[in-house]
Amino acid sequence: MTNENIGFIGVGLMGHGMAKNILAAGHTVTVIAYRNRASVDDLVAQGATEATDLAALAQASDVIHICAPGSPQVEGIIAGLVPGLRKGSVIVDCSTSDPASTEKLAAILEGQGCHLADAPLGGTPVQAEAGALSTMVGASDDIFARIKPVIDCWAASVVHLGPTGMGHKMKLLNNFLSMGYAAMYAEAMALGRKVGISVDQFDSVIRGSRMDCGFYQTFMGYALEGNTEAHKFTLTNAYKDTRYLANMADGASIANPVGTAIKNTFAAAVNMGGDGAEDYVPHLVDYVAKMNGLPPGKD
């Protein structure tokens, strides 16, 4: 289908670019102010309509995207949408959410004659603006076929993993790996500095080797070059995602000792003051250094 009316909640770092690209593809887009007033104003200037409340956005929309910090916020948003939802509407949760919550919400919406798909995001705000994100989707086959043309507006890579909840499960596995990289990089550089290996020397060996990767390069954008916005994903969100992973592991009755270690690294950083809106994952290098008696820096 190409004539879906789209609602979008959460037009922040990632959502603004996504909504912009949906608009550019010719869809009618309705937005609502959530946290970022400037993004809403920009999208309205490009042709979007602003809803006064969630029920009004639901009434105007066939497919509704949500980009929120986590499951508590998604649950609250959906509760606000339900009174205005049209039968047959689809909510696409692009947040990184707890799969157990996702599956419960799907059952609630099914009882309303509506549908929930999970399509968590891979990529950066720059890729969101370019329409080049990746996503892993949980949805029934027919709902996936319906929403894919919309998702194609903002994603360059779309993988359908199975029924609702599967996207969020895979996203947590993805973030288990990426946050694990961050924790290891930060600890390796702290240890290196303790034994006389500077960050520049560390990078001269790792960069271009088999241990190099895209995540390493954005992480090192801060550690090596001091670019505070090299990877704009907050430590708070990283800590939240590692907690969701722990919940998933508990539900599956699987030992997850590495995940616990990664979670504790982020918990320490957040509780040492890294809980701000501009405290991003690469800044973890400073908190791990501080834990080990080292000042910020490269030497």
C-alpha cells in the first residue's frame, strides 16, 4: 500500500530524519510534540500536520511510528493512542523495548482490532536523515507486507525476523555486542594507559586490523579525536538496553555472565554522573579511566 496516513511520535535524534523521509515519499504525516519542539516545527514547515494529543494523532493515522526511550514510555503512549485508534491501524515501535512488554502490548492491540509491529533501529542520526537506517522487524507476514513500503522510506536494510517481538529480541542481541565492544574498548584503553600505551598507540595497532569495525571508528572518534558527538547514543539508553537484555536472559533461563559485566560497566558510568542527555556511549572511556585512577586524556 502506498497511501497510508502516517503518525509519528518521537521526532528527536532519529525520528526527525525518519519522518522527514516519509514525508518526502509523499505520505501524509501527522506528528506530535514529545520532547523536541524544534523538530516538530521543522516537519510542519515541510508539510506535516501537528496533532494536539495522542487520540487525535491516532484518528488521523493508519500506521503510527513510535520512537521513545523505552518500554514504560511506549506503554504510556499506546494507552493514550488506544481511544482514537481506527480498526486495522498498525503501531510500529521503533524504540529498543523489552520484548516481554512488546508481546503484552501486541495482545492488547489485537483485542482492539489493531496491530503492533516492532522495528527497532540500527544506525545513527546522520543515517536517519539520509534514509539509510537498518531495521529488524517483528510482525505477521501480512502486516510486514503492508508496512514495508513505509519502512523503505527510512531504512536501507530491512530484515523480517518473524512475529511481533522478534525485532526487539534481535535488537537486544545487537546491542549486547555493540555495548560489549564499548566496555572492552574503554577497559583496554585504561589498561593500556596504566602500562604505558597511549590511546594513539593503541589505535595505530587496532585501526585497519581484523579488530577494526564501524563501531570502533565512531567510538574512537571521541577517545582519539575528542569529538563529543561521534556516536550520539546515551549512556543511560545503553544501560537500559543492557537491563532489558538481562530480563530476556532471565526469561530464557540462560546464564549471561558477560552481559552482566557489560551492564555493570554502564551502571557504574551512569551512577558516576554519566546520566545526562549528552553523555554518549564513547564517553564511557572517561568513566572507566576515572574508576581506575586515571584522568581524562590519551596518555
